[in-house]
Amino acid sequence: MTVPRQVVHVESPTERRNPRTAEIDRMSTLDILRTINTEDHLVPGAVAAALPHLSRAVDAATEALRTGHRVHYVGAGTSGRLATLDAAELKPTFNIPDGWFQVHHAGGSGAFATAAEGAEDDDRAGAAEMVRDARPGDFVLGLAASGRTPFVLGALAAARELGATTALVSNNPDAVRPPGVDVHITIDTGPEAISGSTRMKAGTAQKIVLTAFSTAVMIKMGRTYSNLMVSMRASNAKLRGRTLRILREATGLDQQECSAALIAAQGDLKVAMVHLLSGVPVDAATKALADTNGHVRQALGLLNATGAATA
């Protein structure tokens, strides 16, 4: 006799029927798209309401990186895929050191392209990943639309026991904050256009949260100057052209002067920028950046404070 698998009834707004979309299967193509778009317009407001909690997560993650620790993303299904994408884009955009961000996706890397839905029920697997990879002082951000995904909650509980700071992003305002979570970031996106399809508004909200979270952390870690990507890795012709344009925008100098500075700095955009903005030699700019952990604005402040800058 086949033993039926355990059944869990999830109480979350994301699982409820949406009265605004009850007739969606009878609509024209254009009206279907308009209806979905109308629902999507609710997402930014829901994210805005959670920003105070998100700011606490940003500060905790920044502190972890500043003290030599790491940031971990934990998710299953859509949440895990979105986390994987966000982490993957940080290296080319901000040239972050290897290991700053790690992703733990229920079902492993194979679940990115092929759904492994059963993996999310394994809380012990989530805990095991944290025991293996997390350390005291790390920051662990879990993502679970329902607020109850066992793999994610198991990982957060284990991470907290190890001495990491933890946060959970969920789309369920009715969920009680789990005991292993320091910061609960609730994004109330309500019922989906298609009931239970959390790849829709819930996923969109998580994408917005992840992008804002990681970008804010990068800004606070000095991986930008103003709103410019000064830490980017110029690995192709397009990005080398962007590097030159960024230097021109930051300094107001012409292409010839900026090209010469980049050559003198051996292609290091930050060194070239500090050199041109402060007027100090390249070696002094390099040292100032080393003394401020690569933070351009702090390096300029240091040079001004010591009287090294001539401009």
C-alpha cells in the first residue's frame, strides 16, 4: 500500500484566491496582461512599507563584511533562483572578493534549472549547509514567500545557534517570526493573480528586496563613488569603455587625460580616480585606498586631512 505523503495547508495571503482576478481565464489577451500588470503595481508600495526592517538587515550584513565575515542567501524554488541571480551579478558589477556572498539553494545547483520541489521540506539539509559553511559573525538572509519553508527555517535556526545574525524575507504578514530569526522583513503582496503562484508578485517583491539589499551593502562597503560603479571589473571592450566614461564623469576631465591616468594606474579605476581628484601621485592614491579598504570617498578625505591632496 502506498503511504500518502504529508500534506501541509499553508495559511498565507499568497495562497488565497484573488477576487480581482477570478475571471482572468475569460479575458482577452490584452486584459489578462493589464490585470497582471495592475497586480504588479501593488508590489513597490508593499516593499516600501518594509524598508525600516530591510535597513537593519543591510547594516547587519555590512558589519559582517567589514569584520571579515560573509553574507549567505538561503532559499528554495523561485526564492533560491532569485538569490542565485543576485549573488552572481555582484562580481561583475562590484568586483567583490570571492566568498563575500554565498547562496544555499534547496536541491543544490541542479534545482536552478530544474525544479526540485521536495527539497524545500528538508529542514535538516538547510541546517547541515549552515553547519558546513556558516561561521559566527556571518549574516544569513533567508527568503520564503510563505514564511514557513522548512529548508530555509532550518538553515536560519542553525545559523543563529552558530552565532550568525539572521533575517527572513517573507510575503506572509500573518506568519509569526521564527525563533531563529533576528530581523523579519515582511512584504505584504497579498493574493497572487494566479492563486499560490509566488513566482508572480511575491517573486517580484523578493527581486526588488534583493537588489536593494545588495546594492545598499555595496554602497556602504565603498564599492561605488557617488552613483558610479567604480569597483566594476572591466572584462570586455564595452566595460572598458564604461570605465573610461565613469572616470570622465567623476573628474570632468577629457578622454586623453583619463586614458593616461588609467594607464598609469594599470587599469585600476579607483586609483586613477583618486589620483585625478586629489592631485596626488598614483602610488599615494594606491596607499590611501589601501588604508581605507578601497573606499574612494574615504581615501579622498584621508588625503585632504593629511594635506597630501593638492586639489
